[in-house]
Amino acid sequence: MSTIHKIGRRKTSVARVYVKPGSGNITINGKDVKTYLCTDILVYKANQPFLLTETAGQYDVTVNVFGGGTTGQAEAIRLGISRALIEINPEFRLLLKPHGLLTRDARMVERKKPGQKKARKRFQFSKR
């Protein structure tokens, strides 16, 4: 099996994920996963596909991610890894689908409207 390339997206983050057989190293933008994603929750999100499919430590992952914040990037990485694991073994779909790891979360920031402060917030209304 050669390297598998998949893309994951979340909000404005785009993660290009490369998965190949190895010892379980995850590298994000040239840094270790624990260094790049500071909190344990975000590291767990990035590792979640491996934990659910019980393949932790079997694949090396290299990720190029840009845009958005750390949470959006972690969830984009999770989607990319999930898609790559399904290409490796289609049976993993039954394990990942119920946890929502194959669904691209389409929620985006609502745009700011003209004549308003933000997307929903208005300027103060004065009756007189």
C-alpha cells in the first residue's frame, strides 16, 4: 500500500492528509501533533478515527493544514483521516459513520450585512 491522500474541511480550515503504513507518528505542518494542537481534547479529536477503528500505531500521518482556528483545524484533520481509513479498509465505514466522522460539517460563519454591526446585531435604534 502506498501513501493515501485525502482532504478534510471544517469552517475555513483545509487539511491535506497523507496516510501510509508506519509506527503511528502524526505530523502537522512539520510539528508533532501534541505540540501543534495544544490541548488534550484537540489531540483526542485528531486521533479519534484511529481509536474507533482500533488502528492506533499502525499508520504514519502527515498533515498540511491552513486557515481557521485550532478547533476547526483539528476537526478538518479528523475528517481527512477518516476518509483515508475508509479507502484503506471499506469496513471501517460501519464504525466511523455512527459517530459522525464522515459528515462534512457545513456550518460556516454568517456574513456581515450592510447597515448592521455584525451578522445579526443591529445599531441601537432611537425612536426620537
